[in-house]
Amino acid sequence: MLHVVEKIGGTSMSDYVSVRDNIIFKPVRKDTLYQRIFVVSAYAGITDKLLEHKTNSQPGIYAFFANSLEDESWRDALNALKLEMFAINKSLFGEGDLLLEANHFIGTRFDDACACLEDLQSLCLHGHFALDKHLSTVREMLASIGEAHSAWNTTRLLQRDGVNACFVDLTAWKKSKHLSLDDHINLVFEQLDLTTQLPIVTGYAHTQAGLMSSFDRGYSEMTFSRIAVLTKAREAVINKEFHLSSADPRLVGEANVVPIGRTNYDVADQLANLGMEAIHPHAAKGLRKNNIPLRVKNTFEPEHNGTLITVDYVSDTPCVEIIAGCKGVYALEVFSQEMVGEIDIYDREILAIIRRFRAHIVSKDINANTITHYLSSNLKTIKRIRAVLEKEFPDAEINQQKVAIVSAIGSDMHIPGILAKTVCAIAEQDISVLSLHQSMRQVDMQFVVNEEDYESAIRSLHGCLVEVHEHGRAICLAS
């Protein structure tokens, strides 16, 4: 258990010099350049253009192709992205043979993908073939192009700069044999010598079941996690363009936030539930189960040890470690006098309906005759859920309201009076608390507020729970 597995995020990948100087040449262990495996994301914005934009859903190549069989917009988007990747190559390699090699590598992938899409488009114009049965495969194929591009480029650049890097392509491009994720990883890494080679691995990995079918855009973190588990890494590291900090610096100001430094996987789960993932919860599950520490580092502040996430960490003194939250949440309330004494039956049926539409449950309230679920989903899905609920429970009164959830999270928040103190701080900003939750485990408090009060509530909680303390370089410095 000598080696470390590291993942590099897309924004960091777009700055090769920082990746080389701040990550590759500054390992967590100072005594060796090797004994590390790097799993890389696509360059910033590339996967959005291959699939669709992660936040605003602006269509990419996949979305154009999926939404119209006879439209050629997907081809225009594909050609435009191919030229953009050539431009990235030129910025990295300049003129010369390496640039020609780089353009040939990614150009061939684009040409192959274009030929596949053309054949599929032609096939599905016949009535016996349905496009929707093939879309998950199309999505996987397109997604793989981004990580193949960045991994190949990084490998060649590091070789140019004197590192014995090797390109590990898990995309199975043009391979006829389909393996499980674990078998794919084991087959590749049993052939590598980590003492003398530095593997640069594609964040996308092809599997029999399809990695994106289960984890969608979290696929690279699953690849990273399984590699760490299967190769028995002593530590897993995620290199991002920011620290895992006490709040979003865009909301509370960079001067006011502080890196967390130390926390546990329980806190990471609470963040994932709010959609602010330090790591995908399924990826964290494997690391936690195998007792592999996870370190989150800032690529652009290499001397800082970042935040170390472990299974058993609990802060020496009770404190709040992070203020986080999510907007765009819908409170879906079901009220019925018939629910009294049968709350479990109602709850089970409501949950089944929500699950059918794959809406994410952030939190919920229950009293004698009312169940309210706080759902992170779009309005179209909420309306569909509500329509089914109204049909299933014709005598119930069903209401919906758009809200925001703000949460204070920490590995140990057994602080007398913290709830009262926090509610007072929010009230001082004239913010109405619509609902609040505090579990007996004392790892988080959730406040439901009107959506327009979200940012003020974040600043208020951070001010009274974090900024009042002199934390220095981190709430708890990682070793």
C-alpha cells in the first residue's frame, strides 16, 4: 500500500503548467515522483459540448442527435468541437510533430464517432429500429472522447518534460470485448509497474453495464474510486480548482471562507445530498468501506495540505465545518385527515411515486396528517409527480412551493444553544424560516427558506457559526 490515486478536475486540466508543477512535481509523498496513478477529467467545458451543459442544459452533440433524427445540427456541433480540440492541441504543443500526432489521435476518434452516428441515423430512419434504444450507447461513446483527449495529451506532454508517463485508455475504443469495470481495471493495472511508470488514466471507463447509465456525469469519480479500491491505494486525492471550504466564496467572500482541513465521510454524504459533492456518494462508499482516506486539494495552492476526509474523524471541539445549501427545491406537501394512524402506508406509496420519476429527495417532514418532501428536480417532473399523487389520493390536499435549503454541517455539532443562536441570526436578516430539521446525530441542521432569501441565509449562518472563530489556514489543519 505505497501508492496514491489522484483525480484531476477539468478546470485544473486546462492549465497544464499548473498540473505539471503543482501536482505531478509536488507529490503528497515528497520522496518519489512515481507510486501514483492519475485519473483525468476532460478539459473544462468539453463534456458539456459533447453531451449537454451540466447546469443550464444547453444542448451538445448528444442532445442535438437525440432530439432530431433528420436534423444535421449534431454534425455541425461535432465539427465545431473537433476544431476547438485542435485549437487546444495547438496551445499545448505549438507547431511540430507532436501537434500532428495529437490532432491525428483525436481527429480519428471524431471521424469514427461521426461514422457511427451517420450509420445509426440512417438505420433508425427505418421503422424497425428505434433510436431511443441506442441513445445510452451514443452517450457513452461521445463522453469517452473528452477524457481520451486530455489523457493522451497529458501523457505526451509529461513524456516531453522528462516523466515516464503512460497513457491508460479505459474507453475500450473499437474493442469487441466488453468487461465489467473491475475486470477492466484489474486487467490493465496488473501489467503496470508503479515504481517506474506514471499512469495517466481516462476518467471514462467502458463497462458491460455502462458507467453513465448508473452514475451519469459522476462516471470519472467512480473510475477513480474503483481504481483506488482495487489497487489498494493508501490514499485517494482529488485536485480541484478550489479548496473544500467553509462556504461558497462567491457568496460569502473569499476573505471570509477557510478550508475545512479535516472532516469525515458523513459530512461528505451530507454535502452530496445537497448536490455539492466533494465526491459522488457511490464513489465515496467504496473508499469509506475500504478505509481509504480522501484528500481534496487546491491545484493552485500546492503547499496547502487540503482537506483530509476519513472514516473516523471527529473534531476535537464541537463546531460547524461548512455552510452549504441548494436552490431550486420544491416542497411537495400531501395533507389528508385519513393519514392519521396510517402515515407509514401513505409514506410508502408517496415514496414509490417519487422514485418512479427519479426526483432527488433532499429532506422531508412528517406529522400526524401531513408529509412534505423537499425535492431537487425540475418543474416538469414535479407537475408529473403531483398529477399522479392527485389521482392516487383524491381526498388529499396537495400543495407545492419553490424553496431553498440552507444547511450547517459538521462532524460534531453537539453545541448547546446552537439552534437558537442560528435561528436568531437568520431572523435578524428578516428571513422567515419555513421549516427546520436537526437530527439526533448532530451532524447537520437544515433550514428551509424562501428561494430569494437563500444567499442572505448562507451569509448569515457563515457569519455567526464560522467567521466568529479565528480558524487560520484551516478549521483543522490536515497532516
